[in-house]
Amino acid sequence: MFIYEVNLTVPTAIAPDYSVWLREHVRTILDLDGFEAAAWYVRHADAPDDAPVGAGDMPDGDEPEGPRFWTLHYQVRDRAALTAYFDEHAAALRQDGADRFAGEVTITRRILEHRRAFTGIPADDGGPMQR
């Protein structure tokens, strides 16, 4: 399994419209063969190496001031599905967003390949490092 990660920095002025468009964009991608699920995250400024403190932060559920920092994780079945997306769909889907929002959104992407999942084990069972 792969995670296709898309990191977005969205200016405040277009965030509501971009959010509406992004929901439909995600649905379109999830209709593609091999794209199994998606999750939308808000990146907070209190993480190291992220945005300056206060920018995009959401204390107490209030609307943030400044740009929105969003991350999408698409769960992709296998490398073949991801390759098909890049070869057959990515250019047109990316162009749609660029046409609508005139390059105002900063986007970075990366691919994460699943290696292993870890789960917590209750302390009375010896902890996660027990053999």
C-alpha cells in the first residue's frame, strides 16, 4: 500500500471556495481504480519545521488567521494504480485546480510506501517491544 500525500498552503481569501472545490476533487480521485480512501488533515503550527507560530493554527476550534495548511493522504492499493494515476489523470486534475485558482495555492507532494504498522500493547502485556 502507498500513501500519496498532498500538502497545501491555501490563502485565507480563497480558503472557502478552495475547500468546496477540494471536496469534489477528492471524490473524483477516489473514483479512480486503486484509490481506496482519503483523509484530510489540518497541519498546525506547533509542529517543528512547519509554518510560523500562529499561522494556520486553530486554538479552541476557532477559525485560523492567515493561510490554511492542509494535508491530504490518499490510500492507494499498489504502485500500478499510482503509476496509472500519474500517467493518465494527474496532469488534467492538477490543471483544473490551477485554472480555477490561478496558482494561488502552494502544493507539494510525496509518496509514502507502507512498510509496517505498529499498535500499542497494554503495559500489563509487556509493552510493544515484547517478543
